Amino acid sequence: MITAVAGGVELQIKVIPRAGRTALAGTRDGALLVRLAAAPVDGAANEALIDVIADALSVPKRNVTIVSGERSKQKRVRITGVTAQQATIALTSAPT
């Protein structure tokens, strides 16, 4: 789920667009599960994903990049400026 890379971490994420509310929702199949209220239209769901990950890890949005899966429910996201340990603590203690 969380992999250390040069300068930060990469997360495996599974998104559920058009959910009732935007929130982190635990893990599923080795990926962080993120429910997004936004629809996957015109990049709205990707923007919402970047917002929720940046908020959960207390980093600027510019530090969060979708590396792969922009048009898929399975995504790989890179976050710079955090360690794997910091990400693990922040994502497991985030309210669901």
C-alpha cells in the first residue's frame, strides 16, 4: 500500500466516486480505499482525491501527484515531503 521512493512515498489507492461523502475508508485488496463525493467527470474526482490525500498528510496539494490510473479506480499516487512512517501514521489515524 505505501512504498518509500526518493523524496517521498507512493500509495496504491482504490477510489469509489459518487460516494455519499468524501473520506478515507480503510484498506481493500492491498490499497487505501478513498470514497469521493465527486463524479469522475472533467477531473473532478482526481482533484478531490488530491485534496483528501493532501489534507490527511498535511502537505500542500502541489506535493501530491497521480502517477498512474488517472482514468481508473485503481491509482498510484506519489507524495513528496513525507516518509513512509509519517504516511502510515497519518493515514491510519485519519478519521473515516
